[in-house]
Amino acid sequence: MSEWNKLEFAEALSTRYMRLIVLSDATNSLIEEADRQKAEEELHLLRTVILDLPKDILDLVRQRISL
């Protein structure tokens, strides 16, 4: 995988991760309970995927999430 592809992949994963964090933490008045529950489930799966990434991509994802 080229460096450019790694960066693009890390950017996409970190963006999705941050969106899911916001959705899963949303109050019921902002989002339906079913949608919030789905976001929590997807977030759990995404965390598993992220932790199984090769170290170089994992580091890129972590850098973007921590910004």
C-alpha cells in the first residue's frame, strides 16, 4: 500500500470513528435511540478493526484521532 493510500485510509477511518463517537454520545433528544445503539455497535466493530491494523496505519489513525 502506498503512503498516499495509507494516509487516505487512516483519514477515512479516523473520520468515521469520530463521527460514531459523537453519535453514540448524543442525548436522546438529538438522535433516536435505535440510531444511537447502532452507532455504538458500529463503533465497537470499528475499534476492533482499528486495533488489528498494521502498526504504521494504526499510528496514522491514532494521530488523526488525537488531533
